[in-house]
Amino acid sequence: MASKGYDQSGLKELLLQSLETERGGIKIYTTAISAAVNEDLREEWQEYLEETQHHEEVLTRVFSELGMDTEEMSPGREVCAHNGASLVAAIELAKANADPAAAELVACECVVLAETKDHSNWELIGKVAESADDKVAQVLKAAYDEVEEDEDHHLYHTKGWCRELWIQSLGMPAVLPPPEEVKKVETAIGAARAEQAREDML
């Protein structure tokens, strides 16, 4: 598994954290869906939940192909598990104590936090796939190509939802579904352009 292109132990840690992030994501989406008030948002998250379940399967396959143990723990993975559980607890707390619109906003913010880490994990997996030319790189590239576009949607679209729901909660006109959704944004540049276009969409 050694290659001049990357550090083996660093990659192992990244993959352990990535799998834990996907597992946490499944729980976060399941809880977030139960807090969603907006019908379009609920449908969106339902789709993202199914895609996240698929991403967990993709990573499980990566572990199998690289001869890794899916249940191996590391300090970093334990932190990921803790963070995931904390985000689920935060949504549950909001559902118990806040009005539905406020709980939906908390759920949205928790999804953005989870997806920021998730998106970063896959970006790094892609970097390893680019920098090496061994069997590991081939396995990672196949997984990355299967998942990357979903990850962009999850992060940029939910950030758009979060912004617009906040704007709505402030009593100002919001664009719902958000511009990121309408314009089917897939990149950071696209997300920035969509946000700039929101005034025209009001």
C-alpha cells in the first residue's frame, strides 16, 4: 500500500474518519428530515439521505478492496463519531424546545456543519487519487468519481437553504427554494454566482 505520492498512515486516518462521517451523516439526515417544515427541503434531504447511504456503501467497498477493517477506531475517528452524535443531539434539542421553523433552521445548520467535513474528506481522497498511480489510487479514484458530484450538491445547496431560511426568519423576502437549488449549482464559484443572482430572483 506504500507509494511515494502520499503517507500511508495519513490516508488510513482519512479513510477511517471519512467512513465515520458518512455513518454520522445518515443519522444527521434522518433526524434533520424529522425537523424539516419546508416540503421541498424535506424532499431534498430525503434524496441526500439515500445518497449518503450509498456513499457509506462506496467507502465500505473501498475498505474491502484495500484490506482495511471498517470497525477500526482511531482518536480522529472517535472525534468524528462524537461530532456526529452532537449534531443529532442539537437537532433533537431544538425539536424539543424551539418552534418548528427554528428547529428546521438548527437542522439546516447542523447539516451544513456535517457536510463541510464530508466535502473536505472527499476532496482529500481525490487529492490522493491524483497524486499516486498505484492500486490504492485506482480504488480511490473510482470511489471519488462516484461520490464527488453528490457532495457538492449536499454542501452548496444546503448552505443556500440555510441562508434563505435565516433571511425568512428575519422577516425579509427569501428565495425558496434557494438560487443554488434552482440553478443546480455544483461548484463553489457556481454557489457564489447563485447567491449574487438572488436579488434578481426575488
